[in-house]
Amino acid sequence: MAVDRLERINSLLKRVIAESMFSVMQGDSVAPGLITVTQVKCGKDLRDATVGVSVFGDDKLKTTALQHLKHNAKRFQAIINREVRLKFTPRLLFQLDRSLEKGDEVLAILDTL
């Protein structure tokens, strides 16, 4: 499979997951506006996808949001299955992405210099 096709699929899945966040997470204790989908990495066989998310808030809120996302993974997969035509609907694995926090730390260090 060509690399550019895999990148397009990753981008498409990222967009679909981000757009469906409000409908899937509605009514949960974590506001969906606090969650940002930062990246999606599909395996070469398109059966698994790792979804990197960033959550605005303290560590307790981040843990709670990650649990809610993992709990609602099947609902996200159903939306992907309905909106994206792929041979296999990838299983979603949500992981906390701390790269934005690390970037803020680097900027804070640069500001002090």
C-alpha cells in the first residue's frame, strides 16, 4: 500500500473522529470541547488505528476523558463504518498525546531566556 494513501486514510479518520466527538460524547461528564484529536496512525493492514488525543485540564480530567473515549470506541467505529468506505473498519485505541504540553514547556523556557 502506498504511503500517501495511508496518510490520506489517517487524515480522513482524524477528521471523522473529530467531527463526531460532539455527538458521541454528548451527555458525558467530560465536555467534548476539551478534547482535541491530534493524530491518527493506522496499521498497514488498516485493522487497527491509534488515535492520539489531547485534553485541556488537569490529570484527573485527562484520565476521565481517556476512559470515556475508550468506552465509546465502538460508537466511533460505527460512525467510521457508516461514513468511510474501507475494506475493514479499524479498531480504535485512544492514547493521551502530551506533545502539546511539552511544546508549552519549551515555549515557557524560551520565554524565561
